[in-house]
Amino acid sequence: MLPQQAGGDIPRSIRRSLTPSDRLYRRIAVGTGLLTLVILGLIGLNLLLQSRGALKSQGIRFLISDAWSPQQAQPAFGIRAVLYWTVIIAFIALAIAIPVSVACALYLTELAPRRLQKPLRSLVDLLAAIPSLIYGMWGLLYLQPHIIPFCTWLAEKFDFIPFLRVSRPSFSSSALIAGIVVSLMVIPICTSVIREVLAQTPQGEKEAALAMGATRWEMIRNVVLPFGRGGIIGGSMLGLGRALGETIAVALIISPIFVIRPSVVETGANSVASLIALRFGEADALQRSGLVAAGLALFGLTLVVNTIAAFVVARSRSGAGVEI
């Protein structure tokens, strides 16, 4: 207890006077943050207004139905299957991308020779700048013919697993192939974020762990990874946002279907972004309203994912839980 408190005195509060430049910076920062929220709200409001026609005609069926038949006498718009495949493709991409990204980031920060670190970092950053169209063409023309035999082997040897069981021997244009291609697009982004966080691990703590007899791997496991937990989660959520909204690469690879099924190796998949890209140009007014409503659903899903990620990152800040 402070001496002033023991005698009943209250500690004197310290007042800081802000300079004009501090006041200007604070106003700009607050204004920019509020402007971002306003723009986000306006985007959501505009999507809601543009999708009123489809939402009014379909009601709750828009979320719980699988049918997408705009040309019928009674048009039907349902995105349950589309949302399902969107999430499936994104999680396949993350299941591949997160371990690879963490391994790449650890190699770049802890294991790579010093003379190779800068060229390898530049290479990873360049991979993030490749257009998604190039990834999609590569996946369609090169990856798909080479991975179909692997999908066939999986379906034959592990058909007791529901998501590897097929009803007919057709393995092109599947969710697995689309997920692999999207993972290659997500890896550079996740790696860059995770690498920057892991590089901030205090050198003194790493040296202390080594001085106490820890091996290099034990130091990484007990010091570097706990310190970078928040960065790993943040990079993963950033990659998830990219995977959920990927358009051209997925549209080039998949064969669109509006059916929910567990198999990810059989022909057929879908996603909200590719559905909008493929059908928006030739859509009539009602179908365009349905596509905008699908975009609104993806917008809401992304907001939910980012909100959950913000809570997780806030509870897993980098550096928490590091003990030597």
C-alpha cells in the first residue's frame, strides 16, 4: 500500500495536456473508425434493400431450401446448399493452409539461414499477389488431372468415411479440388501475418529457454508458439475470410449443384461468390434480387466469423501464457 493511502490521502491524479497535433491525430483516428462502421452499415443496408424482392417472395425458404429455379412459373431461391458448400470449401482450404502456413512462418523466422530469409519472404509475398484467375486455370488444367487418381484411391480405400464415399465414379470439379486450390491462395496471406507476429517473440525469452537446456524445438513449442497464438488465430481468420469470398478460381473448377451431400471428392460443389459471378450477368430482376440476397447472407456470415475471431484473438493476445 502506498504511504499516502495509509494516512488516508488520495493519490494525486496525473493530467496530461494534449498538444494540437495529438488532438488532430485523435480526431482523425476516431473519424476514420466511425467512417468504416458507417460504410459497413451502408453496404449492408444497400444489400438488404436490393434483395427485398427475393426475400419477400421466398421468406424463410430462402435460408432452408436447396432449390434454385428462377425460370419456373413459381421461381424458387434457396441458398442452404450453396452456403453449405461455401463453408465446406473454406474449411478444406483452412485444414490445408493453417499447418502449412505455421510451418512456413516458423521456418522463415527460426530455422531458415539468414541469407535466405529475405528472398523467401519476398517469394511468399509475391505468391499473395498472383491473380486468382491464374490459380483457377492452374487448378483446372494441371492440378485436377493429377489429383483425380488420388481421389479415386481415397474413395476406394476409405469408402467407410462418409465424406469420402461416392455414389458414382466421377471425381472432377469436386469440393476437394476447389478447396486445395483455395488453400494455395490462402497460404501466402496466413504465412505473412503469422510470420510477422512470430518475429516479435522477445529474443531474451528464447535465449533464456535455450540457456535452461531446452532444445530448439522445445523453445519453439514453449516460447514462440504460445507468444504467437493470437497471430496464428488472426491469420487463420483472415484466410477464412478470403476462402469464403473466393470467386473466379472456384467458379472455374466446380460443377455447380444445389444438393447437400457429405462427399467432398465426388463431382459437384457450389459457393455463394461463384453463384453470383456465374449468374448475375444474365439474371432478370427477380433472380438478381435473389443473387443480392445470397451476397447479403455471405456478408452476414463473414461478419459473424470476424466477430468470433475478434473475441478469440482478444482472449489469446500474442505473448499471453509464455512462461520460462
